[in-house]
Amino acid sequence: MANNRLSDLLHILVYIQMHQNQKLTSDLIASSLNTNPSLARRMMGQLRKADLLETTQGSATPKLTKDPKDITVFDVYLATCPDSPLLKVDHNTSKECQVGNAIPDVLNKYYLDIQSAAEAKMRHVTIQDLINDVEMSIRHHLMVAEQ
């Protein structure tokens, strides 16, 4: 099953930056994620631990610790504490079958290349890039709704 933690952490940072002059409770952030406030607070804790988010207990004013153009998707990916690669090879294959015996090593080679390429791309996409695209998408949807 795919892990959507990276998506949620990126969502939180974009949401906070786009609503930076507003009171942002964990209830409000959680509603944007369609989750519960407790989970939203835990994810915000991950972002704090990674030094990407600053919060003050008792105050609903979270803020990014850096300019959005200086935070990359890779920075946020690291905040997810990736203990396994993006793609995981199934090593529980039959050692009696030639394909089952060979496929884990073959896939691992390709998966490592894919991991490297994905990480390289993540280093070039910033929170500001995401914000720009979200704002453009919102404007587009508003224009379509007005027609």
C-alpha cells in the first residue's frame, strides 16, 4: 500500500504558507487534509522535528522556518523518516524457480536507479513551486465555475 505521508506533509506546508496571516488551528489544517486534528498535529510535529515548521503552543500561528523557495520536496521527504526506498522489492520469492531466484536482484538494480532519479527531481521542486501551481489551479477552477 502506498504511503501518502509525503503528500500530506507537503499539503500542510503549502496550506500554512497560503494562509499565513490567518489563525490556523489543527482542526482547520486537518479539515483540509480530510483527517483528524490529532494526526495533523503529529504530522506537524514531524515537520517541526525536521526544522521546516515553527509552532508556538497555545497559539494557532504555525509558520515555515524558511522561505518556501528554500524548502524542497526532498527536504520534506527526509522529514517522513524514510526507512525504506520508494519502491520495495519482494524478496520472498521462490528460490526453486529461476525467475523467482533472479528477479529480486534485477529489480533492485532498476529500483535503485529510480530512487536516485526521484530524489534528484525532489531536490529541484520547492514549496514555492507547489504554491504557484496550487494558486494557478485555484484560479483556473474559479474561472471555470464562473462560466
